[in-house]
Amino acid sequence: MISAEEIFQRVQELGLRIGSDYLKSDLVVVGLLNGVYPFFADLTRAIDLDFPIGFMRVSSYGAGRVSSGDVKIIHDIEIPIRGKSVLIVEDIVDTGLTLDKVLKHLQKQSPASLRVCALLDKPARRVVDLPVDYAGFTISDQFVVGYGMDANGLYRNLPYIGEVIAKPDENVARQCDNS
């Protein structure tokens, strides 16, 4: 679906744009674990600024393919963000339920600003209307894996993003870039 080369190029573009936008800001970058880890690492290296990073672990999926709607903050950010420009980095924005909970939670800590960067934006599934300030790719309603995203804990290590297609006995990650 999206090749490793396309991901690399887009992450570099996002990093340049974010670096330019936050040039005169007191930036804190917050990654939402688990799926964000490769995107987060590549993106933060592509932003040519000095800034602290933090992580939150939030869950709403469990073992399924569809958000349960029950969003839980499992691990909160440990960096003070009062008065700071906060950039939340997410692997995919689907229903928006997880991100909505995170935004409301962080807003209580009085940051100067809260913005969102997502590798993948899936607006067709949006339940909560919220902004994605920096989107790597907009995709249709497909279940995807790779580059940090998983299906039951598998396929996170793929260097590309593939669609999960159902077969009678298994789920298979399909790379759609002819490699």
C-alpha cells in the first residue's frame, strides 16, 4: 500500500515542516505507544530542533480490529507541558476516540498549544471531529499493518504499510507496492 521509500520521503517532509513551524516555540513531542515507535523515531530525527520527548500509552483496541470505544491511559506523560507547545505524534487516526481522550487529558495541563501529527489519517471512520494538523497519508477504510502498526501483535516490524486481507484460515499482510 505504502512503500518504505514513500514513508521515508513523507516523514522527511513532515519533519522539515514541523521544524519550520516550531522554530521559535518551546516544543515537547509526545508519542502515543505502541504503534507509533518507528514513525516517532524517524520523525523526531527529521525535526531539526532540540526538544524533549515523552510517551503515553493509550489503548482502545485490545485484540480486535475495531476500537472498543473504551479508551484507557495506561501510561501518562512524565514531562511537564504547562506553557509548552505540544505535538502529539500518532501512528493512525481512525475513529478519533483515542486522540480525543488524549487531547482532553493534556489540555488540563495548560499547554500553550496542542497539535497532532499522524502518519495515517483515516477520515472515513471518524466518530469524533478533531484536527490532524500534520498528516503523512490519508487512507480509506482499510485495516493496515507495518511500520509499527499491528494485527494481534504481529507485523509491526514491516518497513512498509500493507493492508490485511482475510483468507479463510489466516490473515495475511499484503504489500501493495509490487515488491
